[in-house]
Amino acid sequence: MEADITSQAVGLASNTDFSIWKLFIRADIIVKSVIIILIASSIYSWAIIIEKIKLFKKINLTTEEFENKFWKSKSAETFYNNLPANVDDPMANVFKNSMQVLLKSKRSTNLNEKMSRMLEINIEQQMTKIEKSYTFLATVGSTAPFIGLFGTVWGIMNSFQSIAISRNTSLAIVAPGIAEALFATALGLLAAIPAVVAYNKFNNDSKKYSQKLENFSKRLLSII
């Protein structure tokens, strides 16, 4: 008798342990899958966020340095000839690729049109590289709350099933399932909020940088 009481007490104690690990262990395969998906999405989102922060910090510095050197140079062709073989700055790449077309088409009658089109293409290529992985951030920001909500609904359904099976409306019966459900919701928000904030910030930074490249291309066309 005492052994049965002790085992029931242990079982009740384990069910009332609401640590993150215990919530995950007690969850069924569907809720576990939701939790794993959300945690993986959050980790990858933060990896993208950190990488983009470093990228914008780097290109803002290198672009400013490139512009200062370019406008102090004697001519665009001289500056182009002194560029290193491998440049890692988007604006420098736009200039380098466009100058290659210019030098090959010096005698062309529609040189201005060719240069303008080439500058547009080069800017688009560089912005595509910069904006890589934005879609993932936007997807996580828009879908993670609903994925978490799915886990929540599933956990609450399990709680009601527990009530029906045990015919006991005690909080100790339904609390674990509800806790698992709310944990999935919290993870969904935890993944979505940073992704949305980061996407909006990086999207704004990209527009500013794109405008900077377009301004440079216009000034470059005017001196050619």
C-alpha cells in the first residue's frame, strides 16, 4: 500500500515538473516535431541575422573607402587599372564589371545605353547576393506563430483526451498537456519576432545601399 502511494507520488511529481526538458520529453511525437522545427528555425534565423549584421558593417566601411579613393583618382580608367584582381566590395564590383564593358566597347555608337544597362545588371546582381536568405527570415516571421499554434492546439486536444480517459478534471491531469501546448506557442513567437524585426531592418538597409549604388552609377555615367 505504502509502495503504491509512493509510486503515485513520484508519478505526480514527475508530471508537475515543468522544466523545458521535461516538457519536451513528455510531449508526443507531433508536439516534439513542432518544437524541433521551431528551435531549428530560430537557430538558423539567428545565424542569418549575425551574418547580415557583419555583412552590412563590412560593406558600409569598404564602400565608403572605395568611393573616397575613386573620386580622388585622376581618371576612372587609371583607377580601374590599379584595382586588385579580387575585390570584395559590391560597389567596387559594379565599377569593375562596368569598366570591362566600357573598355571593350569604346568605339560603340550606343556606348551610353550599353553602360547604363550594364550598371543596372551589375547592381541587381550585387543586391541579389546581399539579400540572400531574406526569404527565409520572412517565412519564419510569418509562419512560426502558426506552427506554434498548431502545436498548441494539438497539446490541448491531448489534454482533453486525458480528461476523457481518466474521467478526472483535476488540474494535475490537464496541466502537463496545457504546459506543452503553451511551450509550443512561446517557441513560435520566440522564432518569429526576431526574424520579423531583422527582416524589416535588413530590408531597409538593402534599400539604402541599393540607392547608394544607383547614385554612384549615375555619377559614373556622367563622367564617362
